[in-house]
Amino acid sequence: NNASSSLKLDELDEFDMPLLPEQAPKLHAALNEILNTEKAYVLTLRTLVNRYMAELVKLLRADEQIVIFGKCQVILGVNEKLLAKLEAAA
């Protein structure tokens, strides 16, 4: 009987509850690693954009700026949003 092997609606409630770190330590360790990596990446991008790029654009031609910095500001914005979502979910 296929119905007996499938999940019932009242059994789905258990999937809505978050797992505690002690229930899934490897999962939580992986999620923390992703969060910490994203924090470090955003910090690095901020340093690139706010310190290096801010000063070097004064010395570089427009074509050189594109080659060196490309879409760093766009990438920073996307990753800041991602980091905010990851932190909110943590």
C-alpha cells in the first residue's frame, strides 16, 4: 500500500521545527562555516571597494578601472544582502 509509506500531513509538523546544534552538529558546523566565510568575504570586498578602489580610481583611466575592479561594487552589494539573509536565518 503506497499510502502507508508516504508522509501524513500531521507528520509534517516535525519538519517545521529547527534542528538544535546537538541534533545535527555537522550540519550546524557547516552552516557556521558558510556564515563565517561569507562574513570574511564581505569584509574583504568592503576593504577593496572602500580603501583600494576609492584611492586608485583617482589614478587610473576608466578602461583600467574596469579591468582591475570590474563589478566589485555590484558583487559587494549582492554579498551584503546574502550575508544579511544568512545572519537572519542563523
